[in-house]
Amino acid sequence: MQTISLEQYVAEIDKEEAWMEGKFEVARKILDEGFPAEVIRKCTGIDENSMLSLR
């Protein structure tokens, strides 16, 4: 088991949140272009409830 500092942990969480925000932004844009939500969900891995919140 590896130990990391709190600062390192927070930095990793920030990276993950930024990555997820980018993923949702792209999914929202693709949805706006008229692609079916089911296709976007399958390609991005975004769960169904989160996809519904993009509308």
C-alpha cells in the first residue's frame, strides 16, 4: 500500500473532476448535435441518470 500526502490526494481528485467535467461537456455538445443519448452513454460510459441531467 502506497501512502501519499493530502496535497497529492487533492491534486488527483482535482484531475479526476476536471476530466469528468470535460467528458460531460463533450457529451452535452454531441447531444446538442442530435446524436441519440443512448449512443453517447455507451461511448462515454456516463450513466443514464447523468445523461438525463445533460438535457
